[in-house]
Amino acid sequence: MAKFSNSSESRAHFNYRSKMEVGISTKGKLFLLLFFLTGSLCWSQDVDINDSTKTTNPIESLLIDRDLRNWSVRLLGNVRGQWFKLSNDNARLSYIPNNLFGIGVGVATRKLILDITFNLKDKSTEKTYIFDLRGGFLAKSNVFDFYFQRYRGFNIENSINNTSIFRDDIVSIALGIDYLYLFNSGEYSLNLLRSGLYDQKQSTFSFGVGGFMLYNQINADNSIVPQELYPIFNEQARIIDYTNYGIGVMGGIVGIIKLPSNFYFGIGARAGIGLTIKNAEAEVVSYDPGNPMIYRLSASALFGYIWERFYSNISLGATTNGSSLGYGNNGAFNLLKGKFVVGYRIKATKKPVN
């Protein structure tokens, strides 16, 4: 909490904080309402939905595939995580979680990929407690990706002497949804390749435009800056609670490259810019960072091979959101996901096209 030397300063700070918190709360509630109205279209863990056929029932159109030749079961290993950075002109702190690896099982069709994973636990007492829900769907020309994460416990690595300490009181919460409209979606079938259904006849690329919404919160029992680094970071950087609501526009390109002998390669890149509502509470001061801009970059890649009944692929994706915290401090919030899949199609289908 904020600390002041006399009661008049405390009352003034309290009145200011009360008015500010009401304003942020109202804006925050409106933002979250819009967020969840949009996000209500997206559900379940590690879900990818591809709407490639027309039926009279919308639910059936999105989820149900009655052709067993399009069904497969799969084993997978994955890595996923979120981390954030705090920096100024002299130093950088990186907050990195532990135990990011997992294994799981799943099922895939032309319309739905559902993978359930479980984190691998180690015997270390320095554990990051993770809830990480991600998914998305492709409905004709519209691509949605979403996530909801809560991480508690981070290693703090600094660029001064490259040492690391673990803090189990630091909690990071992140929600987000991305939307992209693809201009030539009829030629784009990356979900089919992920599900082991090889029908990509040629290499293709598609441009897209859309937007994003996000919410981030970081809080801790004490300053997220270790006390021994106080001389390097100013009072505004010694944050104990930080919230960020953002909305922006985004453009990108996705592509599939057909390789010889049933290999394939997929790539994607997006860039966005937006506006945020931010509030930071440090040990002795609370403030609104002045610069409202947020910048987003993301990239993804997929490499795979398909047999007559088996298929395998490996995918990797990363996103970074950068924003000024004011007073010479900068923040960056990063997301990482990777997956290795081996799948088996339940019913034989035609051989892949060479």
C-alpha cells in the first residue's frame, strides 16, 4: 500500500485513489463485458475448430463430423508458458515460470481438434502453479484465437549479474482474444493438416486483417523488483500491483508450403498496435502510466509429415506485447506455445497426394 509521512497527504492520496479506482473499475467492467461477449464463442481446452462444410444446424456445422475417415486419435507433448519483463536504460528483469512441459491425448476431425494436456511435475519446491487454457477456431474466413492463464511463482533473472531468485508470491493473470479475417480462406486448410487430413494441393498464402483485446494483471506481496536492485530501478518500477486493459487492430499473413514426399510447412506472422488503460501501484506511489500505446508481434510455424494412416507434426508459436510504464520503465508480456503430435486416423482414407 502507499505510504506517506502525514495524514493530510494520506487523505489526499486516498481521495485521488478512490476516484481513480472508480473510473478504472467502470472502464474495466465495460471492457470485460465486451471481452466475454466476444469470448463466449470460444470454449474448451486446446481447441481448434475448422468450419469447412455447410449444414442447417450451426452447432453441427461447427463441431460434428459424421465421416469416420476424418477422425483421428493422437498423443502429444507440449510446452507452454507466459513470462514478462521489466526494463529501463540500465537493466532488465525477466520473470520466468518453471515446469512448462506437459503430455496429453486428443482427438481431431475436419472441424474440431480437442487436446487435453497435463503438466509434468518435478520434485523441486520452487514450483509454478499453472492454469493455462488456449484454443481457437476457423469459421470460413474468420480466425479466432483465445487464451486464459493464471501463473503463480516466477524466477526473477536480472541482466546485471545474471543471477536468479524464485518468488512464489508473484501472480500473473492474462486473458486475450485475437481475430483475423483471411481474404482467400478457401485455399487455406492448416487445420486439416494439423488433424492429419492431407488435402493441400499446392502452396498458398493469405493476408488478413483484424484486431485483438487483452487483459493483464500482475500482483505480489512486495515489490516485484528485488530489494538489492533498488538502486538501479526507481520507485515507480517497484510495482506490487499492475493492471492493463488493451484493444487494438492487427494485420498478418499465413501460409502453407507444400514440400516433396508428403512433408509440409506452415508459417504465420501478425503485427498489431492498440490503446490501453493502465494502472500501477508501487510501494510508495500509485500512478497511471502516461503512454497508452501497446505494440504486438506474433509468429508461428508448423512442420509435419503424413503417412496413409499415421501423421506427425510439430508447431511453435510466440507472442509479445510491449508497452511503456512511464518514468523511464518499459514492460513486455510474452506468450509461448509448442506442441509435438503423433496421430492415427481411425478409418483408412485415400493416400496422401505426392
